Amino acid sequence: MAVTRKQSIQLRERDEACWHCGQVEGLVLHHRQNRGMGGRGKSLDRYENLIRVCPSYNMLMESDSKVAKQAREWGHKLGGWDAFDTPCFDVTENRWYLLDEKGNKHATGERQSLF
């Protein structure tokens, strides 16, 4: 992964807890749009495409079709056709956010909670 030190610090500040469960220890970077899709590699190492999640959720998004489907509905996973300005749902806060190119998140009412 070609994420810079500056990006890593900014992402730790933005995503203090897993977007799915709220865990704060041992978080990993997750590409909302997989790096392998379209072969774009480094162009996907951008703030709008990266979220920090727990290792368990990261693995389940890739291995469990039900979890993957829910992750797509929440904007945690994006298809190659999806725009990076697709809102992302913070399950623990019950709130939708837009992620920007500077590594910030902005609350939005774009989508309604599923709860």
C-alpha cells in the first residue's frame, strides 16, 4: 500500500474507531473501492477511498457475501462504477458522512439510517 505517513496520520484522526463496530484498537485501512478493480493501484490510495475498520470486519467484507452486501449499502465497499463521493455510514454513530479529498468527513443527510 502506498499510503503516505501524512495520510496515515490524517486517517487516524478522522477515523478514531471502526466504522462498523466502534473498536479502537488494531484498526486497518480498507479501500472502499478495491485496488485490484481496474488496475488503478496508487490512484485508489486517496482519502475518499480509505476508511479504518477492525480486522474482523475487513476480512468479512471480502469473504462473506451478506456482510459484503451490507457494506455496499453503507458505502463501506464501492464498485468500480461508484463515485468516491458516495456517502459512508458510521454504524456506531448512526450517521452518514461524505469523505473529502483532504481527509475530512462531513455529516450529511444524504441517505437515511437503516435502523
